[in-house]
Amino acid sequence: MSSRIFASLLAVIGALVLAQPALAHEQTGVGGGLIRGLLHPLTGMDHLIAMIAVGIWGAQLGAPAIWVLPITFPLVMAFGGVLGVLRIPLPMPEVVIALSALILGAAVAMRLRLPFAAAAIVVAVFAVFHGHAHGAELPSAADPLAYGVGFVVATGLLHLCGIAIGTLTRWPAGERLIQGLGVVIAALGGYFLAQSFGAAA
Amino acid sequence: MNFRLGRLGIAAAILFAQAGAAQAHIVASRLGDFYAGALHPLTDLQDIILWVAMGVLAGSLGAVRGRWLVLVFPLGLLAGLVLARISGALSAGPAMNAGMILALGLLLAAAARIPTALLCAIAFGLAVMRGAANAGDLGPETDRLLFAAGLACAGYAAITLIMALTLAFRRPDAGTSLEWRGIAVRAFGGWVAAIGLMMVGFALAS
């Protein structure tokens, strides 16, 4: 009996030792908002593969796409984010997001060399839909500014990751590897597309 | 023997439970308000984003244009602090702050070569806005002179360091091999502008 009391006492004291003070400053939501924003593009597989595919395709297209992309994409996506914040609906957002992974994956797999303006329009349309999905979550975040910072940084880093992968195109084996990756992204996009139609039905 | 060990364990655990954090700084003593002024902007994400964007913009324009901000920015913070105390207007509002983030981001993303006078005017306007916002932490018992000195020193140190880091990173005289660094700075501007655009939307929605 005494050993049980002793163990309970130790557990209570341990809990007291580990307790931290609660801070009620208005900035306490920054950490939560930042983490939620950072994780939002990373935990949604459809977002993640589409963003990486954008970076890889930009690297395949070369200049000026490879440097215009990281500068303008976040801004176009933020425009979609504003539509999401303002609750302005877009037609079939889940379908278009899944379609973006399918089309961008296929573009990478086939080394599709569209004119820069055409490629920019394709990517911009998809960026608006991805931004809309992220932006819709912004008003409910613990700290909307931190959430915005988190999701823009995460998206930008995913592009950089895609561009870094895309630099493998310099080697023939790397090119084949990237095309294989494009096939995987397109297949996943197809799966999400089928799923979104299933959800809609 | 076990009983003694148990008692010792309980005593040790109680001592741990009683222990508080060691306060080795002098924040709570006579220079506390100086530190309050210096640290207050660094605990606000809006200040951090705006100050960093301003410093990067000035640094990307080169030392000749940017060096004016070493003086203009801290003076603007002081002016904002004084203005807020006199007029009672404490904050420019979320839409104004978001608009400023957007404007700075767009200037960076476009690599706009703005003239020195315009750069100084933007920096002074921003510093007045943020100085006034930081005046919200001034309590009746706060030493205003120490708080203002802390805020101005933080502004001076932050803007000078960020400009210097951007200049060292950009190295515009290094030729085409380091062109990607200019693109990286513009991409950073794109990120800042994106954050600003969303916050403008959020400010309009709320």
C-alpha cells in the first residue's frame, strides 16, 4: 500500500515539475498558426505532389520559367487564397486540384515543352485553386498572419524541392528518373481525381 | 534502507517541484523599460515581416541608397512613438499593415530601382506606423525615455544588420555566376507579397 502511495506521490510531483506556466499574450497563437500553415500543404498529398511537379516542370522548361515560377507562383496562389478568405466559391475545387496533379505529372513525364505563356497560364489556373483551398482555412487559424507565412513558405520550399529534383535533367539517367516520377505523380493525380468524382457522386 | 532512500527521493522531487526559473537578466530592474522597448517589436510577427522586408529592399538597392535608412528608420520609430502619445492614435489598422507588406513585397519581387528619396519616404512612413503601434505597450509606470531608446536601438540594429546581410548576399559586383542570388531575393519578395495580399483579403473580410 505504502509503495503505491509513494509511486502516486512521485507521479504527482513529476507532473508538477514538468508543468509550464500558461502565457496569455496575444502572440501565443503564432506557433500554432505557423505550424498549421506549414503543415497544410505538406499533409495534403494532392497539394504536395502538384507543388513538386510545378517545380520539376519549371526546371525542365528552363529559363525563364525556372526563375519566374518561384517569384510569381506564391502571388498568384495568394490571389486564390484571398478568394478563399472572402468565401468566393470556385467550381469543383477538389476535382481541379486532383486534375492539376494529373496534368502537371503528365507534363513532367512527357517533357511537355509548351510556350512559356501557355505554361504560365496552366500553372496560374491551378495555383488559384490550390491557394483557394489554403486560404479558406486562414480565418479559422490561431494566428492568420502566422498561418499565411507558414503556408507560403511551405509552398515555396516545395517548389524549390521540385526545382532541385528537376536539375537531375542534366544527366540522361536523371531525366528518366524524373519522367518516372512524373508518371507516379500523374497516377496519384488520377487516383485523387477518381476519388473526387466518387465523393461528388 | 529502502525507506530512507524513498524519503530522500521524495525530498529531492519536492525540491525540484519548488524550483523556479532563474532570472539572470536585469529586465526587471532599472533598465527594464529599455529592454521592453527593444524586445516589443521582436515579439510581433507584423513588425518582424515589415522590418525584414524593408531591410532587404534597402539592401537590394545597394549601400549608397540604403545607408540613409540607418538614420531615417530609428527616427521614424521615435516619431511614431511620440505621435501616438500626443494624438492617442495607436495603430494604423490591419489593412494598412497588410497593404504595406504587399507593397514592400511587390517592390522586391519586381526588383524596382526606386530613388533614394522614395525609399526614405517609405521607410519613414513604415517606421512611424510601427512606432505608433509599439506605443501600445507603454503603461503609466513605463519610463518612456528608456522605452523609446530601446525601440530606436532595436530599429537601428535590425535595419542595419538586415541591409548588410542582404548586401553581402547579393554581391551585385560578382558577375553572372551569382545572378541566382538576385532571383532568390526577388523570390523572397514574391513570398512577402503573397503574405501581404492574403492579409489584405483577411482584413477586408473581417
